[in-house]
Amino acid sequence: MCGIVGYIGPKNAYPILIKGLKRLEYRGYDSAGIALLNHDLNILKKEGKVSDLENFVIGKNIEGTIGIGHTRWATHGVPCDRNAHPHVSNSRNLAIIHNGIIENYASLKTGLEQRGYRFESDTDTEVLLNLIEDIQKKEKITTEEALRFALNEVVGAYAIVLLDKSDNDKLLAARKGSPLVIGIGKDEFFIASDKTPIIEYTKKVVYLGEQEIAVLGRDGSLEIKTLNNIQKTPYIEQLEMDLEKIEKGGYEYFMLKEIHEQPQVILDSMRGRMNAEKGWIKLGGVSEFATRINNAQRIIITACGTSWHSGLIGEYLIEELARVPVEVEYASEFRYRNPIVTASDVVVAISQSGETADTLAAIEMAKERQALIYGICNVIGSSIARASHAGSYTHAGPEIGVASTKAFSTQITILTLMALQLAKNNGSISESKLRQILYEMETIPTKVKETLNTNDKVEKIARKYKDAKNFLYLGRGINFPVALEGALKLKEISYIHAEGYPAAEMKHGPIALIDENMPVVFIATNLSAHEKIVSNIQEVKARKGKVIAIVIEGDETISKLADDVIEVPEITEILSPLIAIVPLQLLAYHIALMRGCNVDQPRNLAKSVTVE
């Protein structure tokens, strides 16, 4: 989840590296640093954000046409200057940047210390670097060979880029479990942990494969080998992303921009996959494995964070429409117990980045047990996309804000289409019902756009409750996961404690917390449970709680009970999460802003969790 960038070519590397780090800062922002090679190895690093590094280097030597840069999300060692990357070896000849965790670093470190190595940081990365140097000296081999030997000794995940002071004409890189992409320019190479730092310079890229090492030469040569020293032919792909998609486009924060992009990205995720007039749905991956998916005894959805919440909504959708049993698992728990998974199961893995470490590990375990893997992710060419048998891209476009918004909406859209296609295939939905839902789906982008017009009302409500210490979010049925997601958004970016609960469960514990200082947010768009929700609201009001209600336009009953009401357009109940989530995203955004929080870079969080 750290940000990695590197360059080798005829240009001065520093401007490329620093701009790349700014674009990667959503992946980590505890500290930042660069290493430049210009006959000597120049290391410049600083605790804090990339802007702090920029200020630090003023007046310092930043020359060099080969260099590496890193923005950190701390794993081993607290955020500070000495733990910032790049790290240098004891001889000061090698420099490294690293994303991932070396699990056996402690035993490796003990052995190196016994051989006289000393460590300046608390990181596992410095251990890996000195292991490479130790092997190089002991075996009298090249840095590239030493890197390969060292990586065969380590346990864990990594994406690394390595500089050797004695060789001004090469960059070395390797990956296992964390992504790296190589950009190919004219007599130059770029390397990064994702494509955002690269697209300004080239659209030609190579995605480094699992357990592969790349040697990038100043002479334009690109050599890729496996850890077993088997030569691979680089597969060059064309990037489809445009530069303007990773800029703020006039918005103050990426999060606000991405909230407002939801009407378009929902449309993009549906485009070419359904037709209400003709009554068809076609997700390519579902069609490709139609027989196996149609005959699945069970669907297991595995994901983390916001993607887990979309998976819960998927459970409601698939069971309601397709009548197939569904289980939803936290990937981090699923991979470490001994779940029953068989060849008759379909495992749906959901991840915005397509690189989530726990979800990838869950996929590998399920594949070993012969399950069919269906991936739902946003990033083309990502690890989950490559590891899945079939799948669907969400087409949300780059999501830079750490708190996921448009990824959630597009994941729900794909899951809805999947549920409908399964229902049509197995005959569990009538033709008239199918067409009715498809027609309503076509209205979703417009209705989300209308819901964005609640922004001013939401801002006023946010001002009223910005100093609250706790929030409770309640929903019933398919809107219970929306309550979970609304609570997650608030706690992620405003640091207010918030919990999501099924509304009916309130009286089994959370009701003890309710007093005049407790705002309770009700997602009350379920017409099927309207009377029950009204009763829950009355229970809160009886204990002097403050009620904020998300309701269908024209709901006079709840409007009379609630302290604050946000009206949203009416939609069929199974599609209501796509509408109801929008005011909750805006509420979290405005409260965080009013509390002086950085909504794009909340503390302790990073966008893509590529480590355990």
C-alpha cells in the first residue's frame, strides 16, 4: 500500500519522481523520500507528506537521470525520518524502496547482525537490502543475481525497486503479492506501484508478474526473469486511462469529485451489459461459465472493508432474485480458518484495487479447492483480475480518495446485474419483473444525480452534528449494509466513533447508548418495513435521541418524527442502496471537512491494502 516510483532515462529524474509521489500519495503518506544516482548515491527523505519532502530538498542537490521514490504507509517502525524509504545498505552502495512485509525479517536480521551488519531503521526493508548485499559479497555475484537469491530466502510480500551505486545504467525491480507496472518510453523507463505516475509520459506498459524480476537498462533493454531464472518475454499493453481522470477537475477534494462522478460511473458499469427494452443482461464472465455458475450449490462472496459491505448487498440481491444460497466472508478471516469450499461453489472476490492481499490469499485457497473464482474489481490487469477464472470490471475509473465511494456504487451495480442474469438463467424471475427492474436501473444515474442536489441540506445537518462523539446508523433488510457503510465513511474520515446496526437489533444493546447527545441515522427507504422503521424511530425519540432520516420523497410520517430529514427519489427497494448511500457519503464528507480533517488522506489509512 506504499507508493513506489522509479525512472531511468535521459531526463532529470527528480521532477518525475516528485510528481509521481504526489499522484501516489493516496497509497501512503506517513513519510516520503527519493534516491538519486549521479556518480554518488543521494538520499533525501522526510517524515510527513510529499510536500514536506519538497520543502526539505530546497537548496539540495537533486541531479541525476536515474532515481527511485517512495511514499510510506508504516508497517514496521513508526513514521519518522530514519524509517522513511529509500533505505541504504551498510556499504552505502545499494538503495531500495519496498511495498509489502517481509515476514521472516527478524530471523534474517539476527543472522545479519551476527555477521556484523548494523541497522539504522526499524524496518523489514533494511533487512532485505542488507541480505542482498551480504549474498552479493559472499557469493561474489552481480546485484541482480544476489537479488534473486535473496528473494528466494524471504517469506512475505513485496514490490521493490533497487539502485546500485556501481551501475548507473540499470534499475532492478521485483514483485510478489504487491503490484508493479513498467512504463516504456522513448529510450526511458518508468516504474510505479500503479499507472497514475506513468500515464503522463507513456501509454505502453508491462505489468510485472508474480515472483518476477525486471532489469531496466538505460540502453532501452527490458529483461524479465522468474525467481527460478527463467527468461520471460515482456507483454506490452496499452493504457486506456486519461490524465484528466486523476486530476481534481475543479473540486476541492478527490472524495467530493468521486461522489459526484457516481451517476456517470454507474452508467458506465451498466453500458453494454443490459437492455431493458429487449429484456437481456450479459456479464461476459457469467456467460462464459454459465453452466458452472447456474449449477452452483452456493456462492461465497469474499472481500474487505467497503467491498465487504457491497458483498452483503450482493447477498440480499442474489438470494432474493436468483434464489441461490450466499455467504459473505471477510477475506482476512476466510483465509485463516478451514472453510468448506468445494468444486460446486462459486467464490466472488470483490476489490476496488484488485490487489487486496487478504482477498488474493482467499482466492488462492479457494482455487486449491477447485472452486470457480469470479472477480469483481476496478483496475484492469490487477492481480485479482489475473487470478480469477472469470469476472467483471466495474469501470469506476481511478479512485484516488482513500474513503471509497464510487467503487461501492459500481460494485453494487455489477452485483445487481449478476443477480438478474442468474435469475433469468434459472427461471426464478418473471419476464415482467425482470424488465421492470431493468427499466428502473436505467433511471438510477438520473436519480443519483437528483440525490446529489441534497448537498446543501446535508451540509446544514453536518454543521448541527459535527461535534458529536458517537453516531449510530440503522437500516433494515438490504439497507442494513448501507448503514454499515455510512458508519464506516464517517469514522474513516472524521474520526467520530460510529456503528452500523440492523434497526431491529437496536434494542439488543445499542439502545443503552442513546441519549440527547446521540445522533441516530435511519436509512428509511424500505417501504416493505416502513411501519417497523417508524417504531424504531419512536423508540429512539422516547430516549431523547436525535434522528436523522433518509426517506423517500413525500414520506410525511417519518418527516414528522425525525429531527432532520433528507429526501431521496423513490426507487424499487432492491435498488435503493444506490440512492440511499449518497447522502451518507456527503454527510461524512462535510462533517470531516468541518472538523478540519483531510478527507482524501485520513490518518492511519491508505487506499490499497496490499499487506496483511
